Amino acid sequence: MAEFEGKERRIERIEQTLAQYQIESLEAARELCQSRGFDPHDITLTTQPIAFENAAWAYVLGGAIAIKKQDKTAEQAALSIGEALQSFCVPGSVADQRKVGLGHGQLASRLLSTQSDCFCFLAGHESYAAAEGAIKISEYANQVRSKPLRLILNGLGKDAAYMIARMNGFTYVQTQFDYQTGELNITREKVFGKGHRATIRCYGTDDVVEGVAVMHHEGVDISITGNSTNAARFQHPVAGSYKKERLLLGKEYFSVASGGGTGRTMHPDNVGAGPASYGLTDTMGRMHCDAQFAGSSSVPAHVEMMGLVGMGNNPMVGASVAVSVAVEQSQ
């Protein structure tokens, strides 16, 4: 029998979803996926090795739902995976109220759509989890897209960007912003890796203004923020400012706010108020987002605390894409 964290709080809704799609059990769901040549449980734990078992089983259910619904494309399968993630949400939790599981499915579906061109992990190099998500997306998404999805990391600090690019085999892009003319100049590019990792471009900036300029330069149409060191100083101001400017240009931009949810991050308001809480980073995310996640971009335990599953939000994006692609390729 499948065992995972918080099972007693989740099992009733999971069993309802299993019955809805005529799947006998989570074990049967895994066997169904394995019979098609892929294992979402393994895909999840190779994306973020410290993810909880409940995350791995949520993706197992998602893969099985996609098969049962006869989803033909990864873009469709991503929405089915969102249903499974939502069924694992603890009733009444922050994640449940925000429909975070469905939001993850919607984001992955957009990443797999050929209408999307560039995805940005905003303030993405303040944690290794952004790299975990980026690596998995670059490895899988373009296997089923007719037009390659471009990936960038954009955050404060040119030294931090250089380090994360070197550690992960990305391409470091050094910029210099001219504050008098408003022009962004590329002064150096350093490729540290090969293959799909080398296609991920890692930017480090001095401030919000330069960060927004990077977004315009790359034509970002989807982004996800982090939620730690520079939340109020960088990622939320960049996402909000860029969204305004992007919409004025008549172009689409799907903004995801990752993190927050308890008011503990840069409060003081409504400390410990649970789903009703509006901490500062929480509030800033609500102001610009099209979908809002809950908990840490990187730490599984914090996302678990919000009532979803134990996996960082950024790695979860990678897992959603990877399992969706596996469904399409299993046809």
C-alpha cells in the first residue's frame, strides 16, 4: 500500500479522485503508468531528490488520470496532472483555497504550448531549486514542442548568477544597464556546459530597473518568482513593473507568484492567520500574479506546511513538464 506524509488528511479526497477516473488504487495508477513505459514516481524524485513521497504519488496519480482521459498532448496532460495535485491538497489549507494544484497544471500547460516563447525563473539563482526546475524543463519540454522554449534565470547579483551558471553548466550573461539611455548592453557571455543545460541563460542584475530590462530583452511571456532573500527588493517589483509595461505593449504575460501563504514572510500583519493571512510578500504576489503558489520555491517541508505536497515549487514545475511529456511520448 502506498504510504506518504499526511495521508490521513488527504486520503478521502484522493480516493474520490481515484473513483472518478475508475482507478483502483495509487498502486494501480503507478502500474498503469509503468505499463506505458514511464514512472512518475521516479521522475519526481530525480527532479528533486529531497521531495516527499506524497509529491511522488501525486504525480503518479496525475499520469494515470492523463492516460484515463486519453490526453494526446503534453499540454493536455499537464492540466490532468493539476487535477491530481489539487486532490492531494489538505482540505481548508492555503494550497486548497488558492487552487495551487490546478495552478501548477495551468503553468506547465502554458510552458508546453507553442504560443509561449520564453520562461523566466525570476530571482531564480538565489536557490538551487530554480536550477533543478530549469534543468528538468530544458531536458523535456522541447522534446514535444515544435518551437523550442527558451529558459532564463534573472535575479539580483552578477556574482550569484556567475556562480549558479558555473555550478550547473548554464550560460552566464553579463549585462550593463545605461541609466541615461535606458539601454541594456550585453558585455560578456560565458558558456559553462553542453547540450540542453547550455541553452539556459543566467542573468545577474544590479536592481529592479535592470531586471525589467532583461525581461524585455528576452521577451519573457511566462515567469515564476522566488520568495526568499530578495522578494520585496527584486522579484515581485520586477514582475509587477514588467507586467504593466508588457500589457501596454499589447502582449501577453502569465505571471506566477511562488511562495508565501502564512504571513510569516516579511509580515507584520495577520501573523499565523493561515489562509486569511496577508504578509508583505504574500500581498505583493497577489498584486501581479495570474496564478499564486504557496510555500517555498525550494524547500519541500514549507510547501507541505501550506497543504500541497512536499516539493519545492520550482522543481515541481520541472516535474509537471517532465511527466506531461512522458504521457505524450507513451502514446
